[in-house]
Amino acid sequence: MKPVSRLLCSLALALAATAPHAAETAASAPEPAKGAAISTAVCAACHTNDGSRGSAANPIIQGQHPDYLVKQLAEFKAGKRDNPIMRAMASPLSETDMKNVAAFYAGKQPKPGFAKNKELVSVGEKIYRGGIGDRSVPACSGCHGPNGAGIPAQYPRLGGQHADYVEAQLVAFRGNVRRNNPAMSAIAAKLNDREIKAVADYVAGLR
């Protein structure tokens, strides 16, 4: 076989070998349009149509990292994160459904929030940016970023989140009610009520 023929044959074999993988990747890519349908049917009542600023008791999921949303939905479904309402909502969803709805919400532009208490904001900023050294409380910004953008697939976006929701989650971590993140439980256990409220208020205004 001539060198050119051998080269063409090798290229053909390589393309044939990668074609199924490419098709599989394309087939498994999230579909935000299908996620939008799930949002309308299942999620919108509590999270609004685009996951934006609904009730302060419910998280803003607009612009949240998709991998984080999928993780939380899977843990609600499995009971690892205890919430009867969310478990009922997540239970019928397949992994593909979760990826689709997460892609839908992640694709939305998050809207800015605002802090309410100037005194608390100052306390919250110190903790968020510098932690509390004498209690070995790390700076929140180390994992969630200086502007609260988080780190995809690892730490959620916090900037602009409802202060009431953040406060409730920190209290739940501290009281071992929310148990799906041991690191956060350990950190929250070292914070008092005022410090939790201060961090939550500061986070609400991050952008």
C-alpha cells in the first residue's frame, strides 16, 4: 500500500472510532428547551418562570451553576438533603431531566440583589472576606469568590441571593438539619446568630 493510501486509511479508521463518541456526546448534551418545559410544569410556582427574585424563602436559581443544581436535585431525590417539598418535586425527574432544567436556569442572567442593614453589612463583609481567625472560620470568599460568583461544579453562586434564604441555610447547617455538606456544617457551627445574619445580608448585595 502506498504511503498516501496508508495515511488515508488511518484517518478513516480514526474518524470511525471517534464518530460514536461524538454522537454520544451530542446526544447527552443538556437541552435547555426541555428544561424550560419542566420549569413551567414543576418549578415555576416556587422559583418563578426564570428562577429569579421570587419569595425570599426560596432560593434564586437564576444563573446558578448547572452542576450544583443537578447535585442538589439528586440529593433531594435521594433524601440526602432533607426537604419534603423538594423531594416530591425531584423524585419524578430523571438525571437527564435534572441536567435539562439545570441548563435552563443556568442560562439565565442573574439579577442584582441588595443588602438592608449597614451595620450588619460591615460585620458580614469582614467575615466573608477575612473569616474569623480566633475561631478558625475561613473567609467565605475563598470558596465562593470575592463577588459571590462561586466556583462551577464545586461551590454555588451566592451573590444576590435572598438574605433570608442564606440565613436559613446557615442555621440549618449549624443545627445539622441540612447535612449534605460537612464542611459547611463545621463552619456554620462556629457562627452565632448575628454573624450568620450579617454574612447573609452582605451576600445579598454582592454583584
